[in-house]
Amino acid sequence: MNQKFNFLANSPKEVEQYFEDKEVASEIFEDPSVAIALEEEMKSLKADRESLRNSIFKMTNEEMSHMPVNLRRVVEDAKA
């Protein structure tokens, strides 16, 4: 599953399918610093995702998190 979300390209054509601007696609493929920046951003996104999953939104039967909800709006929306 990790490889499904990694941005790995073996040719400029593979990169071009993700970008409308062909110059951007070629720069991403040809410039190693851009590839490094993309990889670092991917690592950051994965870390953020894990943080959200494992600490912020982790709920068990013993501890339930309550999200703030405007009950008046929910009732009004249900009536409509």
C-alpha cells in the first residue's frame, strides 16, 4: 500500500500524466532537488496522517471523543 501513494517515475512521460504543464513535469523529472522535496513532503504527509489516525481521531469504547456540533442547526436542517 505504501508504494501506491509514492511518487516514483522512471520517465518524463510518467510524470507528464500528472501535470498539465509539461515544463513542470520535465523539471520534476530532471531536477533531483525537486524529487527530494516531493519525497520529504510525502514523508510529512504520512506522519501527519498517522498522527491524526493514532492520536487525534483514535476512539475506543472507553474513551469517546465528542465533536463540537451546533445542535440547533442540525435540528433545523433535519426539519427542512
